Amino acid sequence: MTRIGIAGLLAAIALAACGGSGNSQAGSTSSAPSISPSGPPAAATVRLADFSLDPMSVSVKQGDSILVVNAGKSPHNLWLRDASGHVLVKTPNLKPGDQTTLKLDLPPGSYVDYCQEPGHESLGMKGALTVR
């Protein structure tokens, strides 16, 4: 074998040794769920699914935080409106697996929590939130 042939063979072996573990998928990307800055623990967790909220009814104290988790396969968000329909609080759109924390500095009362994505509320992504 010539010197060039040996050098080529050694280069091929070296490149093969530097390869990955063999269990990665082509074209896949890894992204960690987004997490809001740390603070006091959430008083409740609301899971957004396709197409429901879990739980449908949440009761928290004024100033509490809730953790909002997109457990669905589509982008979702969580908006809160008062009895007159004014939107008071809203999350950004959350990709599947993402989460965020909402601090609820709202006066005591009853609110509607829902996904604002077109059609999602009418498909069942609507619940009740009570601040006491």
C-alpha cells in the first residue's frame, strides 16, 4: 500500500472514531422548554392540551402564580378575561412542551381562562379561574 493510501485509511478510521453515539436522528433538533425566571412556587398548574384545559376550574389567592404548560401537539396560549370581556392577562404562544408562569395580581373575582388561538376556545379550551 502506498503512503497516500495508508494516510487515507488512517483519516477514515479517525473520522469514524469521532462520530456520534449512533442514536441521534437525522434532522431532529433538541430544544428545552422555556421556563420563566424563578420565583415563588406556582399555586396551581394549568395544562393546555388539544383541545382542553386541565383543570377546567382553578382557584388561587390574589398575588399567586400559576404554571401554564403546553401539553398539546399544537401551539397554545392562555388568556384571562373578566366578566365584561376585557383581556387582563395573556401568555405568549407556547410551542408543545413549553411552559411559563403567570403572576396573578388581579382583584378577587371570577375570570374566564381560555386559549386565544382561532377556534380553540369553541373546541373546549375554556375554563374558570377564581381569585379569592
